[in-house]
Amino acid sequence: MTLVLDPPRARGPWTVAALCDRSVLHHGRSGAVWFVARKVPVAILLFDGTRLAAFDPAGRPLDPDGLEAVCPGVIRAMTGGSMGGQEGA
């Protein structure tokens, strides 16, 4: 699994982004090459300027610190570092 944060998008006071599992498989045989790519959202992140919230695609809450553990830098990318030591709080 390769987790990738899509570019965060700001609209009014909200910033939203999807954390996705991305993979590309390739194979070659008998002079032919083929690729299979997929990108599946695993979390939706919302930042309102003071609080970061995360949800799975079904809408269940996720712990932002847990996402940070598997995808380092996701909190800073979403908040611009503005949570000042309160990351995930």
C-alpha cells in the first residue's frame, strides 16, 4: 500500500483532501507490456482552521494521529503547521 495525500483544496474556511491508496502494477511478456493502476480513497480529511477531522469513505470518524503514523506529514500538509503542537487534537 502506498498512501498519498491528494492536494488539499481550500473553500472558505474549510480545507479538504483525500488520503488515497495508490498502486501501479506492470508486467511484460513476449514483447508486450501492460500496466494496471488504481487509486482508492482511504480517508477524507477536513480542516476548519482550528481542528482537523478525518473520516473513512463510509463516514466513520478516524484518528488523525493514526493517519499521521501511517502517512507522516499528513497533518502538516493539511494544516500548514498551524496546529502548533496540537496535531490531531
